[in-house]
Amino acid sequence: MSEISIKTIAKQSAKFNLASVVSFLVKLPTQLIIGIFLLPEQYGIISFVALWSLYGSLINPGTTLAGRREVPYLLGKNKKAEAREVQNIAISADLLWSILPFVVILIAAFFYPGKTIKLALILGAVSFLVGRFVGYWSSFNTARQNFTVSAIAKLIGAIAVPVFTLAAIYWLKIYAVLLAPIFGSAVTWLYYLKKGPIGYSFNLDWEKIKKLAKVGVVFSLAGIVFYAHRMADRTVIAAYLSLRDLGLFTFAMGFIVFAIRFLSDFGTVLEPMLWKESGSKKSSLNVFWVVKRVSIYTALLTAMAIPFLQVFYTLLVPLLTPNYIDSVAVFTVLSLFLYLVAMAIPAGTVLSSLVVNKQRQRTLIYTLGLVLSVALDLYLVYLGYGIIAIALATLVAQAVITFSIFWLSRTYITKSNKEFVVLLGKVLLPLAVAVGFTIFNYYNWFKASWAPQSVISLVMQFVVWTIIVFAFYRKYFPKKQLAEIWKFGRTLLHRKIKK
């Protein structure tokens, strides 16, 4: 049996979750202050530079992505020297490639009129290269399961960038925002050198580079398709509907994206743990058995979170941002996206592992999902529907992607078709309940005002989920663990009362 435990995965991913929360809390006021000092045109220049960096990062041979997969596998086989060699070759190849977009951005700077945009692109090119370099230490510390080091480094970067921005924006204006990522990367790299050295040395082995690039290109293509799929709905809205519709949809999706970051942190931890374990086991079932339980917990927790977040959003938006009150309906529908994205993470990790090696099929699934999403969006716009319909189309496309990936991984996480059908039932039941609550919250069946409707919904959620868990998932929540959670919560409550 695998030594991987869900408790360990959750504990390690919580470190990254904390860094994400701190990053959000620090960035929010920083963005407001930037808005005070910079004109919209200057902010547009910053966004323009960010686009150049984004395109430069998306188009690459993916040697570090392939190396990040291979290193844990080799470590699982206790081949430490070979793992370091693969790491160094992967970084060296990617570093050489990164010089190309760096030079392209530098050259592009001289084709634009105006001193500000020229200097902005030059700083953007430097920021791109420095960021790539620090990213190598981040990737391979995570691949080696140095999660604490990686999480602290993420936290340092999240704090250093806004601190520099706030300290310098009065004097440097737009250049403070452009220099801040360079400063943040430098501070983070110094931390990595002290706490997370990876033993890097420049190494080029062209045969091994070809081998890594053969796999890496697929991962890079998957990244491009994945990003395009995420942006398809907003692109169609921007092209065919009003700016108001785009604003409402983007505002609602922004909260979904923030929640997805927590799930991504979970995947960041799950990947190297599973991939390392796969190198030490002969049968994939001895490694990927944990994915069954992870999938069930993921289905339950995200499905429980969805109706709760719907109520939370419905109450807060009218109070804090009344201009976006029409986004409540969009969020209510889009919140189901959280479950669908989450369920693709464990199964997708299995398919992308070295022992399964089905990243091409996974990329093809995302490509088909992208085509389906765009086709549905365009057809619905042609029929005269609005952003609610596009939100539903986004869910349909993601559902096709998620359950196709889940189906493709079935032979690696279950022993028979019967076992897979049972597993499928266990992960679909929470979704069905979440859909039921979504319909209830969307249509407000009691025709009550928001506050009473929210109370009714929360009470119903507590009752229904309690019945569901005790009736179908009791063995996944042992009495001992529930007792520990209750004891921990009671202790915290007593401490607060005493204070």
C-alpha cells in the first residue's frame, strides 16, 4: 500500500493556501493604491508588458515541465544523481530558450514610440528572464517535496512585490510597479539559495534534451490549450456582447478563480508525491489507489462549498458592491465550475505521470473541450442568449473534459469496471446535491428576501449534507477523526471565550 496519506497532502497544501491568502490580502489594497497614483493609460502599459511576458512563458519547449515530472520518479527509485542530471539539463535547455523571448521583447521595445513604453518593455524583458530563473528553483524544490521551502518562498515573493511597490510608487510611479517583480524575484532567489539549494550546474546533453522536449512540448501545448479554454467564454462575450456583460461575468469568475487557486495548491502537492511513489512501486494500483479517496473527498468538499459560497456571495455583493448585483445569478451558475475543475486534478495527475504517460490524450481532451466551449458560446450568442447561457456552456464543456479524464484514468485507479461505476456514483452524488441547491438558490423558491432565503438555504444544506454523509460516506469520516476535529474546535472556542 502506498505511504501517501490524504492527511499529509492536505497538511502540505495548506502551507501554499496560506501563502495564497496572504498574497490576496496584500495585493488588494496595493492595487487600490496603484490606482491612486497611476493613470489608466499607465496601467494599460503595465498590462501590455504583462501580455508580452505571458506569451513568452507559454511558448517554450517545456523541458522543465518534463523534468519536473521525471525527477520525482527517479527519486522514487533512489536515483539521486540521475535526478539531478535531468534537473540540470532541463533547466539549462529552458534557460537557453528563454533568451529568445527576452531578446524579442527587448527588440520590440524600440519599435514603440514614447520613452515610457520603451523602458517598460525593457524592464518587462528583464523581469521575464529573472522570473524564469527563480521559477526553476521553485519547480524543483516542489518536485523534491521541499514544500515548506517552496511555500515560504511563495509567501516572500507575495509580500516583497507589494512592499517595494508601495515604498517606491510615490517617486517612481509606473516604474515602481515594473521594478517590483524584479525585486521580488531577487529576494526570493536569495532565500532559495540559502534554504532550498538544488545543486544546479549548467549541463547540455542534446540527446536527453530531445527526449525531454518530446514530452515537454506536449505539456506546453496543454498549457496553451488550458489557458485558451479558460478564456474562451470571456473572449466571446468581449467580441459579441456588451462591456457590462463582460464586467459582470469577469467579476463573478474572479472569485471562482481565487477558489480554484486553493485546489491548484492541492494539485501542486499531490503531483510530486504521486510521481515519486510511482517510481518505487511495480503496480500503478499500489500508487494510485489514493486517488479514489482523494476524488471522493474532493467531490464532497467542493460540492458542500458550492451552495455555501452562493449564499455568501448573494449576501455580500449587494452590501459591498451593489453595482455588481446582477452578477449574483452568474456566480450562482458558475460556482459549479469549482467542482468540475477540482475533479479533473487527481485523475489528470495520474494521466500525466511517467508510468501512465498519457499527457497527449489529456491535451487532446482539453482541445476538444475548447472547441466545444467556443462552438456552444457562439451558437448561444447567435440564438440571442446572454451571459447566463454562456456560463452554462462553460460548465458543459468543463464537464466533458473532467469526466473524459476521469474515465481515461479508470484502469489505473480501480481494479474493474464495476469498481469504477461505484466510484463514479460516489463522486456524482455530491454534484447532484450541489446542482439541486444551485437551482434552489437561483430561483428562490420561497420568494423570500435574500436574508431569510439564505438562512433557509444554510439550514437545508446542513441537514441534507449531514444525512448524505452519514448514509453514504460514513467510512470516509471515522469517529476518531471526527472526535479529534470536535475536540480541536471546542478548545479554540474555550480559548476565545477566556480572552
